[in-house]
Amino acid sequence: MTLAHLTVKLLAASIALGAIWADNARADGDPAPTYQRERAAQKYKACHWTDEMGKYVYECIKRNDGFGTHWCYDETLEQYCPAQLERAKNAASQPEAADKPAN
């Protein structure tokens, strides 16, 4: 085996180990990867922003001294949107009242 072959194999092995290490390097409490935040955004895409939600985010940001605003936003969606989406689903499943009586 030549020195060039050995160098290429060592380089490939170090890249593979680096990729494995980088994947496991997230500590507890680190922000979620982008795909998880995108999944949450898609989950609540039909949720409409309300003044109550805005006040909740504002208080959260004040409580955290301006840090972690994305977590405050995510927390607000998780707190307010499920109930809002459930109400919308229930309203859509209710049959509409007829405007005039049927003959």
C-alpha cells in the first residue's frame, strides 16, 4: 500500500468520524434543528395570530431579557394554536343551519 492510498484512507476515516461526532455534538437545550422548527411551523400554519398571543410573546421576551425569542414564539404556538385549531375543526364539522326551511 502506497503512502497516497494510506493518506486517502485516513482522510476518509477522519471525515466519517467527524460527521458522526458533529451529529451527536448537540447538547441538551440546544435549539432544535431547522427541520424540526419547519415541521412545527407547518403543523400550526392554519393558526391565526391574536393580540393575546402577542402579549404572551412580549411577556416571555421580557422575562428572558430579550433572549430566546424563537423559543418564546414556539412556546406561544404550542400553547394557543391547538385549542384554536380544534375550535376551527369543530366549527367546520357542524352542519350549517338552513337559511329557509326545507319542504
